[in-house]
Amino acid sequence: MPTQKTVVIYDLQGNPTTKTALPTVFATPLRPDVIKRAVLTIQSHKRQPQGRNPMAGKRTTAESRGTGMGISRIPRTKGGGGRCALAPSTVGGRQPQPPTSAKKIARRIPKKESRLALQSAIAATASKETVAQRGHAIINIPQIPLIVTDKIQELTQTKQVTEALTNLGVLPDIQRVKASKHVRAGKGKRRGRKTKQATGPLIVIAENHGLTKAANNIPGVQVSKVNDLNPEMLAPGTHPGRLTLWTNSALERLAKIYSKGDTP
């Protein structure tokens, strides 16, 4: 059994208060390959199935006129000056290889592998090198992982949350998110995505008393209950090491969820 690491709990003013032991799940080895597979599986369940009507492009009287007329054998509508139709790659014609709604686009992953991915993503939030490699601004953050008192769960105003994050040294990372937002135009523009923005810090809580709504307007900040965590939250874009703030009660609940026998 690995020895449990002791970390400091900080208050909303950024001052150290007491110490606590990290749950054994934070000792899970880093597995980027398993995390990537789990995140891609989650993303596959968000895609909307699409298909085409089997009769699309076929509701026409067009038919081929055969040979000997000095024209191609593409199906044409009846009447003078008939236009090409029905055949693929013609105006109003059908698609050659249309997508079908029966196609299986949702991936599956074994439960043990999914559990390992979540545990590995949780452990990656406690690695300073992994968090820094992901691009987060952690110069002013006193400790990785950052453990905060439960009073942060009771904040109900955006101003209070911003002040608390500033005292904890998270403000530079929020400013990084603000500076990263830009309008996508020209080459590389994607349909339905006018802007692109980096991912900011994640606050993991045990009970929500208004913090989720208060932090909603802070760029890049996401709040989640410890029971609702998944690999995509902790490793957006399949890259582990998201800057995460854990409340003291969230750590206690995490220790209950992942007992000694559940940690590899």
C-alpha cells in the first residue's frame, strides 16, 4: 500500500488552515491511453444519429433514353429539354453513399477500463507537471492539488467567487482563458462554432448551495459534484491534468467512493 500524501487545506483568503490526507485514488498510475479511449467513448454518445430518406432524389420521372441519340445515358426527365436527374452527382439526384441512421456511432468501453480512466484522470489533477504541461497558469497557486475549505460551496455571488479564486492564485488561469477566446473565421471555420475558447479550472464540490450559478459567468470555470465526475471533465480533449480545486468534503466523499480495494 502506498503511503498517503498529506496536503494543506486553504481558506477563501488563500491562507493555510489544517492538513488532510489525500485519498488513495490519487496514487493511481497515469494512463493517457485509457483516458483518451474513455473520453472518446463519452463524446460518441453525444453525437446525433443522422440519415437520409430512402426515396430522397428518386421521386422523379427521369429515365435513360438509351443509346443512338448522341447524348449520354444519364436519366433525364420527360419532355423537351429534359434535365438530368435520379443519378448520383446530378442536380436533384440522389447521393451516392448517403449516411444511414442505423449506423452504430456510439462506442462502448468495459466498466473496469472506464473506472480506471476516471481514477487515472483524478490522479492526474494532483501532478504539477501534468497540469503545467496542459497549459494551465499555476505560478501563483500554492499547491497542486488545491484543496479549499467547504465555505466555497456557500458562495452565491459571482463577485465572491472571483475574489476567492483570486486569493487562491487561480486568476491568471482565468485571464488565460479570456485571452484565448477569438472568433473563428476563414479557413478552419467550423459550422455552428463561432468562437473557440480554452478550458479553465474545475471546482469539485460535495454539495451545491449556489456555487454553480455564481460561477457560471466566469470564463472557463466549471463546477461539478464529486459523484458527477467523468473523464471528459477531468481531461477535456483527451488531455489529462486539468487544474482542479477540491473541497474538503469532496475529498472525504471521494475516499468513501474509492475504498482501498477499488484503487489499482
